[in-house]
Amino acid sequence: MTDAASHIPLPRPGMGASKARMDEILRVDHAGEYAAVLIYRAQKAVFEGRKAHGDMARDLGEMQDQEAVHLARFERLLNERRVRPTAMTPLWRIAASALGAGTALMGEKAAHACTEAVESVIEKHYADQIAEIGDRDPALAAELKQFRDEELAHHDHAIDHGSREAPAYRLLSGVIKAGCRVAIKVSEKV
Ligand SMILES: [Fe+2]
Ligand SMILES: [Fe+2]
């Protein structure tokens, strides 16, 4: 016999709810990759042409190119699935460029600390999404898994290059991670 009072029905969102959630996922991922391209571009601009920072500029360029591939993929998905980008784009452009330039001006290790912080939040964010949409959209989940692996490579590269020796590492890392988490929440909805 069923005890009606203790029976809590599972949420059963209709197609509309499901589409709305998928829209949020694509919108926030697009925003994140857009910001990633701008952070690496701004960092690269600081190191480019500086003697002794050639390797750094080259590595940043390679990461920027990978982020550009991620961004292009989400741009296509937004178009195909008729999802609007976040209205926060102009603000994210300023914030991401400032974050990239600001950390690079603090030095290579601070730039790496920025990468480690951003990529740690992003890879976790992708992991959550992969778990969430694995059944609903396995093809997209597989793409997100590939992107996540690349974010993890960026993250590990940063640690290998001394991110944790950056000045005020804990503060810097904490502030950047908190900012990323807020940006994720906002970009899903706004
Ligand atoms: Fe990315
Ligand atoms: Fe990345």
C-alpha cells in the first residue's frame, strides 16, 4: 500500500523545461569560453615581445587557440538551437580582459595562478554538466568531456609552471574562483 503523504513525486519537467535547461547549459558554456579566449589573449599581449617571456607567450597562444575552438563550437550550437547568448557579454569582455592583463602584469606565476583557478572551476563545471546531460544528450556530453580534458591540461600546465608560487596565491586564487562561480550562475540565467 502506498503512503500518499510520504510519496514525493520526482520532478518530471516537460520538453519546455528540458529545453530551457539545455539553453542555460549552452549559454553559460559559451560565455565561459568567450571569457577564456579573452583572458589568454590579454595575458599573451602582456608577454608578447618581452625578452625572456617568449615561451610563455607561445604557450598562452596555444591555449587561446584551443579556447577559440571551444568558443566556435558553442557559437554554432547557440545558432543551431536558437539560444540567445548571455546579456552579460559586454561586462564579461571587460572583466576577462582585465583579469588576464592584471594577472599577467603581476608576473608569469600570477598568470598561471589565474589559469589554475579559472580552469579548476571550469573543469568541475563541465564535469557536473556531463553528469547532468549524459543520458539526455550523449553526443554533447562527449564533446564536453573532450573540452574538459583540455581544460584539465591547461590547469595542470599552470601548476607545473609554478602557479602556486605566485604572490598572494591563496588570495588571488580564492578571489578568481569566487568570481568565476558568480559569473557561471549569472550567465546561466541572464
Ligand atoms: Fe575552454
Ligand atoms: Fe581552458
